[in-house]
Amino acid sequence: MSPHLICRVTILGTGLIGGSFALALRKYTTEMHISGWDRPDVAREAQKCGAIDESFSGELAPVLHNSDLIYIALPIAATIDLLPEIARHAPSHALVTDACSTKVRIAQAADDFSPAKMARSSLAAIPWPAGNSPESRTPLPICSAKIRTP
């Protein structure tokens, strides 16, 4: 049995921010299973470099199945578009968090379709780049998180 409450992580968006989150998990939690969802070429690259265990593209339901943590590292508009599907397919115990640069629109969208579910299982987090550039492909440290309450 794993000593972690979170054993299966799904990362939606496996580019710089999502991939950096996956690499940080790899560094500090070796027993965690990490799935990634993105465009086929981006997801395959994340798997090839060892950031994720398995890659998915297309439908969300298969990648969300059995997730304990769902980390959304997508642009704000894409995140808002996918929230209803995430709410439909995410396990009831799963914690959902995002790396979007603003939380107001995300929180409003989540409340519009599933206020009870999102209020009990969401965590607003902001990645803090600390001067890293996309060209460096250096993992970004995740520096702040705030629990969202209803």
C-alpha cells in the first residue's frame, strides 16, 4: 500500500507547466502513477522523456478514470470548455486543481455547472515561474496554492 493519499495523477496539458509538475512529482514521489492528456505529439514527448507513465489524446473519460488528482495545465479558455466534461468523468474523490493564471473565470465556470462538487474538491494553485523561460525547458517550481472554499 502506498503511503500517499494521492496515488494516481492525471495532468491535462503536458507542455512546460504540466510537464514540469509531472517531473516534480517524479522527483519526490517515485511510486505515483502519472497519466497525461494533450495533443498526441505533446503527450508522446512527455511520456518519452519520462514525465508521465501513459499518454492520452482525444476523449477525457479514459484518462480521468481512477484519478486521485487532476491537474489542469491548459489555457483558460480550454480549461473552461473542458470543465463540464471533467466534472462528469472525474471520480467523486478526486481533487481537481489548475495552473491557470487567473481564478475568477475558472471558479465562476465551475460554479455554473457543478457548485457542490467543485466546492468540495477543487484547489486553486498558481505556478510561479521564478524567471524560467519556455526555451530552457527547466521545470518550474510550484510555489503557491490556496484552497478554494464555497
